[in-house]
Amino acid sequence: MIKILIIGSVILFIAILLMGIRVFFTRKGEFPSLHIGDSKPLQDRGIHCATSQDSEMRRRESPIEEMLKSENI
């Protein structure tokens, strides 16, 4: 039982160490951003995160409101 616990702990330690190589051994020691809005290829395609897209759509005026305003003028 204790042998399995030690082997599991060693495997877990090695996995964490391998995942953190970039953070531990580079000058810009940070994990890469996984947010959609921070990805350059997605930005080039005009794709943003859902929160950004939702707030952008809320700021826009609906076509119906635009039409009603133009009729009143």
C-alpha cells in the first residue's frame, strides 16, 4: 500500500515538474494564456470570448430601434 502511494507521489511530482518547465526555467516565467481573446489567430479571425461578444452586442443598437428613430425624423 505504501509502495503504491510513493510511486504515485513520484509520478505526480514528475508530471508537475514537466508542466512547469517553461515557468521555472525561462525569464518570462508565466503560463501561456488560455483565454480565447488572447489568441492571435483567433483575433485575426474576429473571434472573441463569449463575455466580450455579449457586451459588444448589448452596446449595439437593434435594427428595429434604428428604423423607429429614422421614421420619427
